[in-house]
Amino acid sequence: MTAQQEVEPIDYSQEPNGFHRKDFIHTNQIETREQLLWILNLAKNLDKLFAARSQEINIKLKQVLNGFFIIIAMYEGSTRTDTTFVAAGLKLGAEVLNLLGMQQFSSAIKGENLPDTTMVFNAADADILVLRHKENDSSEVASQTLRTYESHTLEINAGSGTASHPSQALLDVYTIYEIFGRIDNLKITFVGDMFYGRTVKSLAEILARLGKGNEFTFIAPEGLQMPPSFVAELAQYSVKIVEADDLSYIGSPDVVYATRAQKERMPADLAAKFDSSSFIITPEVMDSIPEGAILMHPLPRIDEIDPAVDADPRSVYLTKQMEAGLPIRGALYMAMLLPNPFDALSKAMGNE
Ligand code: NCD
């Protein structure tokens, strides 16, 4: 069974809100441990309220973001990220416009550039723009555009190329913190596409910088290893890094974080010859890792995890990890839009 520990009983609600009226485009904007634990704590409060499955509570929660308008613009496929950004907005009472398939169905197909399209969301008076786009610098470009025009619209990066996926990192850290009660002294073995994957980079960045004494093993097939510049960036923190190209290096981790090969981002010849067969997490691989370890995956899964592993109680990708998306994204909206989201939540619940 997964080692379930009590989360540190610290009240972070009195910490200042470092997210208010700022875009959220990279994990490195979360400058301190307290700020990270503050947002996890806010998400935990929401999580408990959602988990009550109470119509009365759900009606009260709708006051929290009542009067705010969120536009979600997805230029790449999305299932979990999109659904939970939509659901979190609706459950907190915001109005949400969900624009999937932007690459095909927006003026991008006519050749419009991202800055010009970004100004449409400003003109539509969105309070928040949630943006997913294939370019690595897309969220910076959109943010610069909005700030240049002193727009009221704030941006959340919901995945930018191979570079960054900060809200996924938050929900991954939330999952780890809920299960282990800490963000320190963790051994994490990342398996799969380190080169094109963005979730691994965002998670590794935040845990290396804000955690203490963590150890990362990056196991990737030839050609899909972590970019050396990124490893060098991580090396400035107190993190131990091992790079390997074989699953036998999986070691004795607390967390195995599997990812798919991002074939749509690879040059055609690499995608065609890519063979993932020796990187699959099978029941035998699970037998080799500790009883108290967990298996994570940002999903979608293609063939990296044998479905026979799903029933292992250590597999959290279809349950705890995926379920963390809703409270984390709700907490992000609240933190960006409300000066004191803890008070707002308390007031909505009728506690003051
Ligand atoms: C990931 C992404 O889009 O980066 N999915 C997600 O948001 N959970 C991972 C992937 O596409 O492989």
C-alpha cells in the first residue's frame, strides 16, 4: 500500500498572496517554499469542499468567482487540462468560454499571429486567458502582448511547446505532498521522453529549486534525453541528478514519473524509428520498486504503462494525480483574481 502520511499541519493562509493580478506562465515565478505550500494549502481547502459532494456547498462555492469571465484557448489537443480548467471555473461560479481546436478553427488557419489573437481575448474582456500552444515562448509572447497594452486580462500557461506546463507541475507536487507529506528528500525516477516532454521539466524545476535533498534519475531512450542546458540549470540547486538510458536504473524511488514519447513534436524520421518497448512499466517493473512508492503519469498514456499496472494501489495517475487538477486549477484562478482567497472561501461558506 502507498505510504499515506499526514501533511504538515501548518496554516499557510496568512502568507501573502504572491499570485494576485500576475500572469502564471512558469514555475519559477513561485519564488519561495511558503508560496508553493500556500497554493497547495488553498487547493486542499477547495479539494475538501468539492469532495463533500454537497449541493448546498456547491451552490455556495459558486459565489467565489461569480462575475469573472475565463477564456480557455487550446491550440493543441487537451483532455485533462482543458476539462479541469473548465470545471474549476464553472464550479466556482465563473463564466467560461472553452475554445478547443484553435489551430484549425481560429484565424490562426488564415495566418494570424499569436499577439493579434491574444488581443481578441483582451477585447472580449476576459479576466483570465488559459493558453496552450505549440511554441515554447507562446505564453511569454501572449503575456508581453497583454502587458504592453496594459490589459486587464491575466494569462495562465496551460502548456507551451516542449518548455513548460506549470499548472501540471503544481498538481503533480500536490499529489506528492498529499501522499508523502513533504517536498524534500524524495527520490524521483522520470521515465520516457525528457527532451520533448514539458511536464517533466516543470516538475523537476520546482522540486529542485524549492525542495531540499531531492534525487532525480532521468531515464530516456537515445535521442530523447533531457536537454543538457536544462540539466545544467537544475544542477545549481541542491539536487542529485543521474541520467540513464535503461530501465534497469529505476532504482529504489519514492516516485516513478512515466511519460509518453511526444511523437507529434519529433522529426518524422525519429518518430518513425522510435521504439518504446524497453521502457514500458510492467507488473514486473512494479515488483522491483518499493512498496511505499507511487507511479505517476501526466497522461495521456499510449503504451508506456501496461494496463495491468492500473490496479496496483501504487498507481495514482488515474485517481489522486488526475483528481488534483480540479482543486489546483480552482486555487490558481482564485489566487490570481482575489486578493485574499482564503477569506473569500470562508465568506462564501458563511463562516464570517
Ligand atoms: C501533457 C501535456 O500536454 O504536456 N498532458 C497533460 O497536460 N496532462 C503530457 C503529454 O501530452 O504527454
